[in-house]
Amino acid sequence: MNIKKIAEMAGVSVSTVSKIINNYSDISEETKTKVLEIMRQTGYVPSNSAKTLATKKSNLIGVIFAGKLNIDFTHPFFVEVLNSFKKQMGFLGYDLLFFSNEKSHAIDGDYLARCRHFQVDGCIIITGQQLEPSISELDHSDIPCIGVDIQLAGKSSGYIMSENYKMSFKVVEHFYLQGYRELGYIGSTSESDISNMRKNGYIEAIESFGLAVNEKWFVNGDNFFEPSGYEAMKKIINSGQLPQAVFCASDLIAIGAMRALKEHHLSVPDDIGIIGCDDIDACKYTTPTLTTIRQNKDKIGRIAASLLYDLINNQSETSNVVVEPELIIRESCGSRH
């Protein structure tokens, strides 16, 4: 049984049945009663595709972890953002559909074709590294998209991220006030836009305080995860001279860096101060507890959902939002006085 057969049995058009399914008011009560009774007798339950015939909406949101190297469900920052996004979209009446870029989609996700196939109303795109060409194709399509930590530029797109330059300035200001003058940085790969934003803002802030930038203390890792921070800190240790403090592009990088320092019998913060970024829950349980830049994950998720909803329903034009970061001071960057 399908919507076409229901229409034939009732002697009406498929579009009339679709309108009845979607509670349109321009159908007579007699016709509506007749069609609903046939649906009841046959046990027909409208499919999602049937419901979209009249409304042109599926109430599905595509979720894309962009890039050949992506953070997926393993990064606690994005998991919390996505949880907040999911809840807000749920309140607005939408479900989420996750797209894979593994195996058969490994060369290029072809996200636009897949989004059209599943008739998603919009997409949230979460930043990764080595972005597939089809991300740009989707961004510049007519499908509404919101990027998280990725600057989208399409006519139906927008993005939300923390103010990366401001967070870097907050870090340098705190280091400076605590007496730290020789500063290092551990980032993700050189292909990561977010890591580079934080690095460039960090360098500008260092120079604005009249301090020198020592390139040997600026190290890129492989990603935003703990093993990358561990290996990067070992490179700094092996350079022969330690900076007084290091800003890490993520909390997981910072946790890995502290592990490397501990293995080399170096104390945080007595020998070197460490500041991370994200304020994941683990920061409160490291030894020492981790000073970090808090990104408001709940707010980012909720705003992303609201921005996407407004784009889908033509309630606003494309918009880009930056969220104020907050320095959370804990034990890993104590006073030097």
C-alpha cells in the first residue's frame, strides 16, 4: 500500500492525499473523512517521503563531520556542541541524519547529492582538516548550512565559532600578568584553519606586549588529540630550552603535553605553565587541574540550531556569529610571584 493506491481508491489526486496527510485546510471535510477512513481500513501509515510531497520539507537535518581528517564523535568539545544542537533542533521539530565519509565515500563525500537524495532541510557542518571538494559544493548550494568552527560563505550558509583572536589575547595577557615572558604554542596541523587562527592571534598578542616570538617553541601536531600534544611537547623539550609557558590549541593537546613533561620530570606549573582550550570536563580532573579557555558549548549548539532554523524557514539571511571566550584559571598556570 502506498499513497498512489490510496489516491486511486479514494478517487482523488496524489497531491490531495498528501495535503490531507499534512493537515492542509483547503480540502473538504467530506474528502478528508473518506481518505482517512481508507487509510484506517488499509492500515496505511504515511512514509516520511509522502509527508514531504505537500510541505516540501522532511524535518531532517544532515550532520556532516567535514574533512578526510575529522573529529567525529571522539572530541568532547564537538560532542557537547552537537548534544546541545540536537536538543534545540528536537524542540523545533527536527531529527538528525548523520552522513558518513568512510569506505565508499572516502574519495569525496558528494554531500550535495546525498543531501538531495534524503531531502534534508538543512545541514550542520563540523570542522575537520583536508576538506573534501564537495563541502564547498554543498556550502554554495541552495541547501541551508551552518558551520561550526568552519567559515562557510554560500548564499544560504552561515557559521558560528568562538572569537579565536580574542581567546589568544586572553591567554597572552594572563601569561604576562603572571610573569611569563618566553611563550610557546602547540597547534594542530598547519592545514587547520582554527589552529592557525589561534596561532596568528597568539603571535599578534605576544608582539603587542613587546615580547619576542621564538619559532622553535611553536610546534604543529597531527590533530587536536592527546597523542599529538604529547609528541609536540617532546619536540619542544628536545629543542634544548623550554619556554616559560605554552598555549595549546585544545585541552586534549594540553593533557598530552603535560604527560610528556611529567615523563621528563618537569613540573607544571613550577617549570612551565600550560593553558588549553575548550574547557572539557577532563580539565577539572587532571593533575594539576588545567587552566583553559572556555568555549560556551551549550550556547554554540543552541545558536547553531536557531541560525539554521531561521535559514530553513526564510526568517533571516545568512549570518555569522562569534561567541565570547572565557579564561578559566586553574592550577596549571599559577602565579610566578
